[in-house]
Amino acid sequence: AHRCSSKARDLSMKDILYDLVNLLLQTMAYVEESSSKKNTIHREIMATMNSSSGNTLGAEILVRCNGLFSTIVEVLLDKMTANEIIAETLGLLKNLTYHAEGHRITMLEHPGLLMSLTRLPLVTSLDKCSERLSGIFRNFSVTPDARLIMAQHTDLLNALIRMSSDSSSNQRVTRNILNTIVGMAMEPDSCIALSLHGEGIILNVLSRFVAKDPDPVARRRAARALRCLARENTTNLLLSNENTIRILSNSALHDEVREVRNEAAEAFATCAVGVDSEMPYYNAVLTALVDLTRNGTLNCTLLASVIRQQSARSQNRIHMVEHPGLVSLIAKIATCDSSTAIARQDAIRSLHHLSEEEANRKKMATTDVLQALVKNSTQLDEEYRIIRSSATCAIVNLASLPSNRKCMVPR
């Protein structure tokens, strides 16, 4: 049946596929365990269903067949199942999770299915099986409601780690694994589970991919996963691993592929929001942010947002003003005509925050800073109200220091 032409198979699907699959499932149930033809029969049946599930029509019919997923679980859990049968079964399930996307949660929650899948990396190393298994996980992770379920399944996370550590894995397997992690990390509630799993082993795996994988697509996706994981309630977990921050910074500055540099820069900047002056690598982070912006890898809007959040914490302000080039870069963003409105607003608010620290006021009374404050304090449109207010407050702060007043008058 599965060897006929695709045109003939598609024409007959509506009429016979449902009954055919139920008949095939009954046949599998009646084959005696001791039968010498068991593996042959199972392989042909799974190959037929795999071939029939390669489009939306076939997949939608198959998922409605009683006992299909219970049979899949039994086949995958049977220690005597041959690798060829496992490969056909995984091909079937990969097709179903792709084409019958509306049934992914039902599949994921079927008793024993996820458990039977997560044990496979321990029992088979066949390249075709690994590729199809990783594709199944990737397909599941596309559905938002599936992400938290997956992230909370310890055996699934262990299976992904095990597969990612297999040096024989091909490029498709690696990319599927990283896409799965990115998918799960897009769900905020999943990030804690992913970051804490195995004392941060997933963070280490992602960092390794960013630093060492020869495939630029894999490096980019690993950086994206780290960016997704760097949320308000998980950033500290990433920052506790200095190696991850160093790898992201190095990749953003030096990776040979522009797309990888850009993704790593965004991940680095997202993590940098949580860095504070008490951390030993604080100045190195500021230097990297400045360098990434100057060479065009990091966009000014993102930098201004990071600096605004950094300057809002009073313990950081003196260190930020003392850092060479940072304040002048903020002022440049505030005056540049190509800067977005939100970038200018964040830049001026940063200057206001920094001027709140009395010890900073003398160092901030430079031509660049004063020009930025004056220009933005005279914007009369209502949309510039916050910018105008912040700029005016910063001017008042700087003028409170008598030694600044003489240089401020010409402005």
C-alpha cells in the first residue's frame, strides 16, 4: 500500500484510510510475540502509516484512529523492537506532530508517549532516529501551550542534553534541539525550569554551542536561546555564570558571521541589564557595550535601554560616568537625528539619572552632554514631554555645582 504512487494514495485516503489504519492496528495486536515474522509485519505496517501521514489530510485521519498512540508507545517501549521499526514509528510521529498541529497537546499528554520518546537516546544511536526524534520535539515546542509541559519534564530535558552532547549528531539534529530550547524559552514560565535544570547545565550547553559549534546557524540559535532565557526572574542565573557572559561578549565582538554577532550582541545586552557595579566584570561589560555600539553590531535603541536601566540603580552611577566613552556615547545618541524617539528618551533619562549623583556633576559638564541636554530641553511637542522634563532636571542638577556654571552659561 505504501509503495503506490502519491496521487493514487491521496485519492483513496478519504475513502479507506481510517478503516485501513484500524485494520492495521488490529493486525499488530494479533501478531504473536514468538512469530518470526513479527518485525517484518510491524515494519511494513509502520511504513504504511508513515507514508500515509505525509500530508495534512492523512495526518488528520490518522490521529483520530483509536489506539494509534497506545500502539506507538508499545512499539517504542518494546526492547525487542528493531531500529528500522523505531525509525518508521518516529517518522510517523514526526509527520503527525507537523501536519496535525491542532492535536499536539493531545499527543503530548497521551499516557507514556513522552516517556517512551525520552528514553530513545539511550537505546538507539541510529542517525535517522535521532533526526526524527529531534524533529518531533521541535514540532511540539512550536505550540505555546506545549512549552511549559515540556520544560517541566526532566527526562525530556535530559534527553535533549544527551543528544546535544553526542559528537556523532548531524547538523539537523543539533538545529532541531536548539529550536526546541528556543521554543520552550519563549514561554516565560519555562525559563526558570530550563535555567535551573541540572544546576545550569542547559546554560552551559548553549554557551558551548555559541563558542565552539562550526555551524553558524547553530551558534545563532544558541545565542537566541540565551537571550530568551535572560528574563527578569532568570537573569541572575545567567549572570552567576561568568563564562556565559564572556562567551556572548566574545561572540558579539569577534564571530566571523554578522548574523551570529548580532544575535549574540542582543543576548549580551539583555543579560547586561542585570549586571551591577559590585560584580568583578562590570567595567568589562560596559566596555563591550560601548564597543559593540560603535562598531554597529548593537543598535543604539537597545544600548540606550540597557544604560537607562543601569543608571536607574544608584550604586552604578559613579562607575558609569568614570567609564571612558560611555557618557559621550549616550549624549551622541540623544542628539543624533537618526536615533529613534525611544532611544533619545532613554539616553536623556540616563543622563538625568547619572546627574543625580553629586560626585558625577563636574565630570558630566562637557560640551557633548550640555549640547544634548539643551537640544532636548527645548523640544516643545507634547510627545517630547518626558524628554524635555528629564533634560531640564539634569541641567538643574549640573548647575547646582558652582564650578559648572561658568561653562554652562555659553550654552
